[in-house]
Amino acid sequence: MAAASPSVFLLMVNGQVESAQFPEYDDLYCKYCFVYGQDWAPTAGLEEGISQITSKSQDVRRVLVWNFPIDVTFKSTNPYGWPQIVLSVYGPDVFGNDVVRGYGAVHVPFSPGRHKRTIPMFVPESTSKLQKFTSWFMGRRPEYTDPKVVAQGEGREASKDAVSSVYSLPRPMPTDPV
């Protein structure tokens, strides 16, 4: 008698990073990637991408609109390590260097259907005044070498001084898992 192979299930994510509100900044672009457990594997679509640069709308809302599509399918034998989407938003500083304007992460919804998520955004900050001045002077703000760390709990303990203002991406990811 042959051994039965483990059954798998599929998670399809179809949606978009729609828009953001960063009142102090303009000409921003967005990167996304997925973080998932070891039992998960992408089977179709792109698990990371980068959007176009967008400017604020001219109306009173001053919204940055990307309408950046996301379409990926995962398979797994275990729900542990459910996928999360990590967003990183970048834009120019006063010297024209691309610097991080925000990081955020959210789990892909567990239930099927149409969902909208607002993702709180944050930026890491230098912990000393000398580091802050040096990073400003050199045009290199603190940022993660791997943005996937945003979705992980280990090593993210931070003091109030190490994280700066919170922005949000309104309605960034309507998904239709099937």
C-alpha cells in the first residue's frame, strides 16, 4: 500500500496597493514583499514588486495613488507562518537621495472575500543626536537592510526614541483569496 502524500491548500491573493497619505512628502514609490513560514511556497505570481513614482493629488485630500496590482498564489500543508505583506515606501530627501519614508506589514486576511486593510507605517530613527546629525549630513537615513524584518517579532524591541512618526496607507490591500 502506497503512503498517502500530504494534502495541500492554496491561498490566492489578488489585490492592489491603492493609495497612501504622507502629508509631508511627495514623489513616493512603494515596494512590497511577502513573508511566510517554512511550510509555504509561492506557486504563481510575483512575491515582490516595485511601483511607479506618484505625486500627491491636487484635491484637498492630497493622496498618493499607486493602484499597484498584486497577484500571487501560495501553497501550504500547514497554516503556521501565514503570509504577511510588507510594504516599504521611499522618496527623495532634500539632497535628492532615495530614503525610506515608511515600513509596515499586515497578514493576508484569513477568510475568503474582499478585504481592505490600513497599514500603519513607521520609520526607524537613530538613537543618538550625533547619529541623527551624521545620517542627515551624509544623506543616509537609518533603514533596514532586509525589510522583511518588519514582519518578524524577534529583535524588534525598540525604545520610544528608535521609531518615528506613524503614517498609514489607507485601503492598501483589498484581497480576494479563493
